[in-house]
Amino acid sequence: MTSLDLDKVERTFAAATDMTVGVEEEFSILDPRTLALEPRFEELRAAAKGDRLLHEHITGELISSEIEIISGAGADLHDALARQRERRGRLFALAAAHDAALGATGTHPWADYREQPIIDTEHYRRVEEGLKYVAWRNNTFSLHVHVGVREIDRALRVCDRLRPLLPVLLAISANSPYLDGRDTGLQSARTQSFTKSFPRCGVPDAFGGWAAYREYVEWLVRTRSIVEFTQVWWSVRPHFSFGTVEVRICDAQATARESDALAALMVACISQALRDVDEGVPFADPPPRLIEENMWRAIRFGLDGSLIDLERGEEYPARAAIERLAAWTAPVRAELGIELDFPERNGAQRQRRMIEAGASREEVFAASVAETRESYAEGEAA
């Protein structure tokens, strides 16, 4: 998982298959009565040993009150989502059988990060030792998507083209207005807490290809900045073990419908970027300072605000981002049979409307957890 054999990385990508898909979803583990975080990952994972399929597809993610479900490599989006729905159903059934609830917001509304133990693995011990407060503070939950890309040079050029889309995808996914027991006024407090705190995180530089990226990783190793490639936490990155482009910018989604739609959109964006790379479609890398303007707008206002068309230097309603990405990806979506089905409001907007109507943070979170339970738990039957 963490190899820094860079020659092997080239071989891994040379053997990769275009357009394979993997989905990773992170859930908070909750007391079903109080909805407080509960550090029960090790217990639930041990309980899953009787279900080999489930046991092989759940993993830990930093804190013991978090559990991740992974699809594994699907032949395409439809295969990956079918796998994920089955695994979700099994996970939610396991949690219910052991008196646990699962949440799917980017942050927990009131949990005290000082009370959340780090899971006991070599990787996360290294993360904690290296980052200290930054690691302890990271009680966040996300949705990641992988798409297979043959040849590492192509993968890096795809990553470059996805850089300006990261804030757009974040705005669509925003689902974390609460942190530390208060309304932050943000739509994605998760991004401010994690992406803006971790080193080598957020929007990467434009590398242009493998040669520059390899030089960068070699520099990190030579200067003793990293010892494994997963310590490069960019919001889009080549995954050295899987031979994929991984997009990591999005908040966890409160409903299965939204998670599926967002995964479909990310797969469409990666696939269209790959198509554009192969066809030599012109592309100018925007300066990081311009992308960061949109990143802030996505964090602060999500789909309730406006984003900037970086080519034209003009604002547009953030809600139109879905239609814009749908139009750009229409060619590859038609070929791959990818449809997009987003609700009228995303998770942060639904929470924000309840807040504006006078609901307490407990009521807002309870409504989100109910949405999650009612939609994700149906996965096995889907």
C-alpha cells in the first residue's frame, strides 16, 4: 500500500486498465441514542470476521470512531457501485446488530477531538507521531473515488486537468457546517479542518508528467519529509499501489443517492479528462491563486454561493456547477452509461435550512443520521 519503489510504480501503471473504478466511503461510528462518537472500529471489524466479504472490505481511517467501506476494483462505475451497495448493506446490518449507528457528514457536530483515540496501526502511529495536533484534530469523513489510468504519465496529466475542478466538486459535496459544537458558518468545515491543515494536501501543483512528479517524490524522500507515498495527501493524486487517479476532495454524503451521484460525477470528470489528454484538447493550467479563490468560496458558501469561471474571470451561481460538469462530461458519460441524479439541495444546504428554521444542532444531526440509515442500509437489497 505504501511502496516508494518508483520503478515499480511505473510498472503498476503500465499494467493498469483504463476506467476501472473503486469507491471508498467513510462513516462515523455513533451511539444510537446520544449520537456521540464511539471508538468501536476494532470491535466492529472483529465482529465482521464471520462475513468474509465484509471483513475484507472495511478498513480503519485514523480514529477508532471511524470506519471505511471500500468497493474494491470494479470493471466500471456500475460494477463498483453494485459492489459498494452490497457492502454498505452488510456494514449497516452489522452495526445495527451491535447497537451502533453510522453517520455520514464531513464532520461530527460536537465531538471533542481530544477524546478520540487513534487506531493502532503502524501507518497511523506514524501519522500521529509526524503530525501530532494536526492528526489529532482531523476527525473528518470523506468520499474518495479511484479510476484506473494506464501509464503514469497520462495519470499525472489527468491530475493536472482536474486541479481547477476540485473546488467545484467540493461545493457540490459540501456537508459539514458544524464543528466543535458550533455552527461554523461554513458549508465544509471538514475541508478547513483537514485539507487546510495537513501538509502536502489540497490542490497540488501542475506537474506536467511523471518526470517532475517523480523528482518531487524523490526530493521528499531525500529530505526525510516522507517515508511512504500516502503521506502525500493531495486532493487529487496518482495512487501508486492501484494504478489509479484518486480524487479525495469531497465530504461524506448523507444519503446513498448523493454518494452514488457524486461518485458518478467524479468518475465522469476523471474519464473525460483522460479522454481530453488522449485527444490533445488544449488546456492551460490556471495559477494556484485562482483555484484557491474558488476553494474558499466552496468551503464558505458551497452551492449557496457563486464560483468563478477561471477562463473568463466571471462569477456564476455555484448550483450551475453540476450542469456545467454534466455538459463537459456528456461525451464520455454517453459512452459509459453514466447518469447524474442529485437532489435539489446538498447536505450542507439541507442542514443550513434546518438551522435557519431554528432547529438545534442535535436535531439537525439526528435528521442527517436518519437519512443515512434509511438510504445506505438498503444497499444489500439494491
